[in-house]
Amino acid sequence: MLRQYKSFRLVSFGLAMLCALSINSGALGQRPKSSAELLLKTEHGPWMVLAASFEGEGAKRKAVQLAAELREEFRLKAYCLPKMFDYTQTVAGVGFTPQGEQKKMKYQDDRVIESCAVLVGDFDSIEGDDIERTLNYVRTIKPKFYNQGGSASSAGDESKVAAGDYRKWLEKLVVRKEETKIKDPGPMSKAFLVRNPLLPAEYFKSPTVDKFVKDLNQQPVLKEHNLLNCKSNFTVRVLTLKGKTAYVSWGRSAELNEEDSDLEAAAEQAYLVTKVLRDAGYEAYQFHNRQESIVTIGGFDNLGKEQPDKSFQYDPAIQRVVDKFKGTDRVTQSKFGLTQTPRMLVDEVVPQNRIPELAKGTREEQLELFRKLSVAFDLIPLPIAVPKLEAKSLYSGYALGK
């Protein structure tokens, strides 16, 4: 009986250890196979904790060593972000030469300096408890890396130039919050919150509207398919209307009626264009403010991602909208030179026979409606953040890359 009990305990203990090994053998519990696995990417979250930064010779090696330990020993999702500072290039100086050209200057200390930051990421919101707990945790832990001579300021005198520039660059991305006193600070006690430097600023800009603009967009006609009702984060602005003139298909601009205000005429055109695009199957929205009225196409949660060559590429769905509505390859020769030809609503995007309103009413009414619909889309459609009624993070409640 006693043997059976001991055997049972041994089996139970073995199963428990097997489960523990399974749980702790994830990616965060293992040392990365290569430094490439530690490189920061756009999908690693819009919000991060900047744990440390290194400058000078061996900066990337030190950052990789620290990030690997943070993953292996402290189970933190740590990443590295290298950056080079090239002080050998000429820069625009202050003032002009006797020939009227802007002065060109060079740094006195012309070197190329390597820098690398260590960030802890995968946070979709800056307001969550997870990022606050991680920030406080990073400020208190004591990695063995620092006991082995590793230091964010141990790169020598050659790092002094880059250190200031790197900090200024990162401080542009910092979200200031009240700092709490740390009882037992560690070597990374100066860690702070920062947004993912690889993401464009559009990810974090959500335009807000005041009561006047809100009421304006809730008028009986203007609230139909209004952009404020779009639940997505991004859209593509394809038409901007200032209300002064209308571009018609035969190349002339027609003046609007003098009794109509510019903004009212622009708002009416935006409404009509939105309705025509909706009837043609496009997800079109209208939006109006104090300066202009715009028409946008689509609602998108993802703006895009960085490419291997460090360029930023829009999401394929966004790019398709841009390609559909951007200016054509045709150019027009005028006394001012070559001008690009914009894409027209009627016939180029929506066939005239698919707008039944153009065949209704008197001849004068048909011509008036045709004039209002004879608009040219913006030469370069622009992806923008969807306006919100109140300021909030675009990624509140949305996990990037999940």
C-alpha cells in the first residue's frame, strides 16, 4: 500500500513538472536563436516601455544581450531598435552665401555613431493596467547584464554626441505622466512610456470635433452617411471641396451662385457626391467643418506596415482606393507648364447612365445637377484618421497585429 502511494506521488510530481516545463518553454522563456528575432517591428504594438538605450561602439551587441536576458529571465517582450547617426553629411546652415544660396555646413566631429534602444512592447493602449505594471516592474528589476559591466553610458566619450540626439528623438514620442517614487530602483529606473517609433504619426492622431462641428454634421441631410458614424480608425479622403468653384469635365471652372455661401455649396456637393458613390456601391462618407467639406471612401482598422527597406506601405485595401481615385497619367499642357489630370466623378468613376437623377426633371434641373456632380477628385487621395467626438487613443481596445 505504501509503495503504491509513493509511486502515485512520483507520477503526480512528474506530471506537474512536465506541465510546468510546457508552460515555461514558450518563446519568452527561451533565448532567441538570433538577434534578428529581437528587432522591433510595427506589429509589436503601438505603445511600449523604453527600458534602456546604448550609444557608440558595440551598442547593438549590448542591447541584444540585455533584451535577450529580459526575455529569458524576466519574461518580458523585449525588442531592439538600432539607429545610426551620420555626422559626415552636410546640413543646411543659417543664412545665405554672397551668391544667394543657402549656406551648407558640416559637423565639426564628423563620425557615424551606432545607437540601439531596448523596448518592451505589445501594448495596444496606454491607459491599461498592464503597461503601468510593466513600467514599474522594469524600473525595479536588476538584470545580471548590469553586474557584468553593461551600462547605458559605458560606451565612452564617443557616445556623447549621439546620446543627446537619440534622447531628443525618443522624447518626441514620449507620453508624459506623473512619476511615482520607486522604493527599490534598479538600473533601468529611468524607463518611460513611448509609442512605437516605427509607426507613422497617423496611428496616434484622432482628430476631435467641437460642439459646433458636431451639430453641423447632424443636420438632416448632412448626417446621412456621415464620417463621424464610421466605426473604423482610418479612411481615405478622395475629394476636398472649398466651395468657391466647381471643376467641370470640359476643363473650365463654373462659378457657384452668388446667393449661396461657399460652405453651403461645398456641403451640398459633398452630400450629392456621397449619395452617388453610395448608389454605385462605394462605402462613401461625408464630413463638414468650418473650412471645407470632404468625401472619403472606406473604413479601415489598419493603416499599413513598414517594409524591409524601412519604407512604409499602406494596407492593400487602402492602396486600392488610392489607386482608384488618384489622378490619371494624362497631362495637360498650358502656359504654366504641364499639369496632371484629375479623375472625374461622372463617367470616369460612375457612368452617367447609372445616375438616374440626371434624367429627371426639366432640362435646366438636369444641367444644374450635372454641374454640381462635375467634380474632380483630389489628385492624391490621402489616408486620414477618422474624426472622433472626443479625444481618445485610436487603439483603445484594439490589439495591433492580433
